[in-house]
Amino acid sequence: MFDVYETKVRVTADNDKEAARVRTELKEKNVFLVNLMASPGAGKTTTLVRTIEALKDTYRIGVMEADTDSAVDAETIAKLGVRVIQLHTGGSCHMDADMTERGLAKMGVEDLDLVFLENVGNLVCPAEFDVGAARKVMILSVPEGDDKPLKYPLMFTVSDCLLINKIDTKVIFDFDEEACLQRARALNPNIAFFPLSAKTGEGFDAWIQWLKDAVEQWRKEA
Amino acid sequence: MFDVYETKVRVTADNDKEAARVRTELKEKNVFLVNLMASPGAGKTTTLVRTIEALKDTYRIGVMEADTDSAVDAETIAKLGVRVIQLHTGGSCHMDADMTERGLAKMGVEDLDLVFLENVGNLVCPAEFDVGAARKVMILSVPEGDDKPLKYPLMFTVSDCLLINKIDTKVIFDFDEEACLQRARALNPNIAFFPLSAKTGEGFDAWIQWLKDAVEQWRKEA
């Protein structure tokens, strides 16, 4: 029928070592870092806005917005009154541990409890680069389709939590939530899974509770 | 309000030289290569299916499907009865000229008129790597939002044609077509722009005509 041809493998170099160092430093400072990853337009910023609104009385929050260009997202987050920095990756398709470390230093995190890194919109490269976060959270939006775990397996394999966003649009998109969950769990049996809508707020309570529990659990870890 | 911090710049090495060679070879063989790029889930394969249906009596068509994993898209294309090969990039976030050349050789293109490369779903890396195509076509889908030219400027800058897909969903998404066009044209004044729906077929005639004209024009080029 057709051939399948393997082309190239990417190398991540010494990033893992640096990520481990970032993770240790953040643990010492008691700062919980979330690496938030998704395709362009999946709703990372909108999800972040609603998440911050739900948690800003509980935690001191900071946000690092990474994009290849523009400051659109940082402008949106700044309106919430939390600390935010815009990082420009200058064309790079992902954040790595070194860029994250420099972003954290530039923003200042000593007086924060919870920091979100909104990674570059991309389902490939960010999955390969550990940035030293306590937890990795990915968003897949309904319009993207339920087959994405098949095409971008690494992202689903490395994430601790999968948010299915834009469930308010399920009326017009053919998205099989159960099939998507099964495909994700085949790669990663322990991945947490929360269908929600950052637009309407539906499903947010469960995700917010998961995040609070994750912070509590992490604080007890050695 | 917030800082903007430049992190890293990517290097594309000798890819351009190799891409020029691929382009020359394809010209000698009279094979028109389209590099089709978009985010995950923007509708590359669905657009391709409808495009092939419209053109398969006019041209002898081949398709190279690039993904980090799976053969989902090649299976879909194979049903149309055109030649297709699945390329696995093994985690790489884009196709480069070398991978493209090897894919073309593996598939065999001497008896073809028109070849589509469906690139890895990604708005960042594929924009940086010339693969030797005659034309670059990108898809942005309505659910992704009209601000994407601001965040992923290079993709809009290098593309010859911008298809706005899923316009049948404009009833539920807040997408300003005119604003999107203006943002794209600010980066690339000559970019062709076609709002369409690969699901319903709306807007396809203009895009198909553009592609036919592009092939005719290219055939007259030295």
C-alpha cells in the first residue's frame, strides 16, 4: 500500500542534567513550576487565565510566557495582577532548561508559590526538553481531533495531566473523548485526564483540585 | 508592566544549499512540489483529500506524509488511489531538504506532475527549513485564532499562500478574518489568502484555481 520510512532522530544533549538542577533549586525555594504545553491555539492562555483566577487567593503566582515573538499573551496575563514575564525564544520551537533558568532568574521567584511556564505552541519539541518543572500539563483542544496521541506520542507520554479543552465545541466537531483517553492511556497509563472548557468554565473544578493536590503532594516529597 | 527577554536563536546550517539542489532536480523532472504546513489538527490531511479529488484528473499526484509517528494520514490518502509514502521524522519537528530528497527518491517521482509534502504539524520549525518546494502553502484554522501571525511570524512570512480552514465553525469561534489577513499581509504583502472549509468544500474553487495557476506559471519559469 505505502512505505513507512524513518528519517531522523533528534538529540537533546545535556539538557536533562540542567533540568535536574533547576528542579532541585525550585524545590529548595518551595516554588512549584508547571510546564504548560499545547498546539498553537489550543487555549493555553485562556486556560491559564481561568486557572489563575481560581488560585490567586491561595498561591502567590508568577507566569513566564514563551513565544517566538510578540507579547500578546503576557499582556493578557498582566491584567490579572500576577507577576509575568514574556520570553522570546527567537525562533526556537521550545523552551529548554537553560532558557527556563534564565527566565526564572529574570522574573524573580523567591516570593512565589506557583509558577506557570506557558511553553511555545507546539506538540513536538517541548515534549523532548525537560525544563525542570514539578509537573507537565498538556492541553489538547477538541478541534484538533482525537487522533493526536497517535501522531505526537511523546507529548502524551511525558505529561502528567491532559486537559481536553474547548469541550463546548463538541457539538460541531467529531471528537471521541473515550477514544482519545484510551490512546493517551496506552502511552501513559497514569496520565490525569480532564475535559473542560476554558471559555465556559465547565470541568474546571476537577482540574483545579488536581493541581492543588499536586502542589500538596510535591511539598511533602523529599 | 513586564519584561521581554530574548533567549535563543536557532541555526539552520547548510539546509538552504541542499534545498536549492532539490528544487533544481524537481524542475528538471517537471515535478511541482508543494510544502504544506500547519499546526496539529488544522486540517492538513482533510484539505489534501479534497484538493486531490479536485485535481487527480488533471495531474499525476503523489503525497509524502510526514509525522513523528503513526501512519494515520497515509492510510487516509492511500484510499484516494494516489501514490503515497509515510515519512517518520523520529521525533524531529520538521522536514528538512535532506529528508525530503530521500523521501522523494524512496517514493519515485519521475512519472508525477504534482507532489504534496504534508509537513509535521507545527507552526515553528517547518517555517525555518526550506525543503526545495516550488511553493509553500500554510493552513491556519479558525479555532486557532486570528492572532497567530503575531506569535508565529516566520511561517506567515515564508508562505506563498495562506488557507484559512474550518470557516464553517466561525459561528462559534471569535475569529476576525480581516484582522488576520492584515496581520499576515503586514509580514508578507504578497501572500495569497483563501478562507475555506475542507469539510464542506466552501471556498475551494478559488484555492484550486490558485494552485493550477501556480503550476502553469512555474512551468514557464526558466
